[in-house]
Amino acid sequence: MDSKRPKRRKDKYNPYTLHTEKGKYYISFTDANNCIQKVLISKKYLIVLINKSLKIFLG
């Protein structure tokens, strides 16, 4: 991992981690089988997820 996003609280509404690797954007989460999944996402979707996280965190 090259860098991670600023820390944010993880709870049942935000159980994922956003990060970049070699200039690409990824979302990581634990699935129902307790296995870590890493999915490549577009920058557009990354921005949507960050805004959603802020709305939930800030109320």
C-alpha cells in the first residue's frame, strides 16, 4: 500500500477501508466468510464513498 486515507471510524455502516496502491484506488472489506476482499474502484466512486462516509460520521 502506498498510502491510506485519513482514519475514520469503522462500524456496521462503514466496514470498509479506502486506499491507493500504485496509483489505483481500492476498497477493502471483510466478507461473510471473514475473508479480506480487495476491489479496484474508479476515482469517481472513491469520491462518492468518501462523501458518504463524511455524511454518516458528521451526521
